[in-house]
Amino acid sequence: MDLIAINPKNQSKVNKAISWAMKYDVANDQRTMAEDNDDDKAFNKFDRQCDKAVDRFYDLMDELPKGQCKAIEKILPLSIQGCHTFFSNR
């Protein structure tokens, strides 16, 4: 999934933010499967991966202009958008 940055100097951060959002989506799916299978060890592993991905995603989003953040949010998977409401008070 590619998005051309509004300002070319931000392209690297945009690409990384999208990459971390996609990593979160994969880890979240795996976390859900582990929870459904009552696999606590796998659930904890994927929960840590989700936390790491969300933290890195929002660190990158904090470095981008608001207009660029809105453009990124339009193309995100729904699962990480749900985290946005949780972290919106940052």
C-alpha cells in the first residue's frame, strides 16, 4: 500500500507509518486467533507485537503534519483506527 506524501521530505515517515499500521493489523489478527484458541503464550506474544506496532505508528504520526496524518488515516485498516480513539489523548 503506497501513499505519496504531500511534502516529499516526509515520504520515508509516511511509508514507515503505513508499514507499522499493516504490521499491527497482522499481529492483531494473530492475537485474535490465539485468543479464540485459548493459547495464552501466543496471545501475549502477539499482544506485545501489537503494542510495539501502535507505539511506533503513533511516534511517526506525531512527526508528520496533520494534513498528512489525515491522508494516512483514510487508507488505514479499520483495526488500527480503533486504536486511534484509545490514543487520541496523547
